[in-house]
Amino acid sequence: RDLMVGDLLILDTPDERRARTIISGMDGVVSVELFGAKVHVVVTKADSMAEKLRERLSAEGIAVTKIEQAVPNLEDVFVSLLRSPGTQELE
């Protein structure tokens, strides 16, 4: 977990695919992944980004049921490491 870059926020929204597309390019967002019906968002700072995510999605007409900071699981850390700068792609 110490290897993960950033903080993990989990979003609960009925439109997870559209939410993922919208927030992917936001400043402060490191990565966005779908885990079932939840959107796992790795951000630079959870405390400042949670409200920004909610505001942006609301402006796009997407309801957010819940946003919570969570402890990353092994899969979150693995995905974070694969997407971090300096990681070489396998050929």
C-alpha cells in the first residue's frame, strides 16, 4: 500500500462509465478504474479532490450517491504501479 501513488476515493454513481470518462482528465486525478459498479479514483489529495469530483459530475448531470476514501486493496496497488511514470511496458 505504501507503493501506491496518491489516495484512493471510491465513487458510487448509477452512471459509472460516463463518470469515469469525465473525471479521467481532471487535474489531481492520477487514475480511474471501474471495479464492478464502483469507480476507484486515485487522486493526489483525497481531502481536496472529493468535493471537486462531486461538483464536476453534478455539473455534467451525474448523481453521486457516495464518495469515500478507502484503503487500497492489492488490485488497486497493482493497477497504480502499472500506470505510474517510469513503468516500462511489456512487449
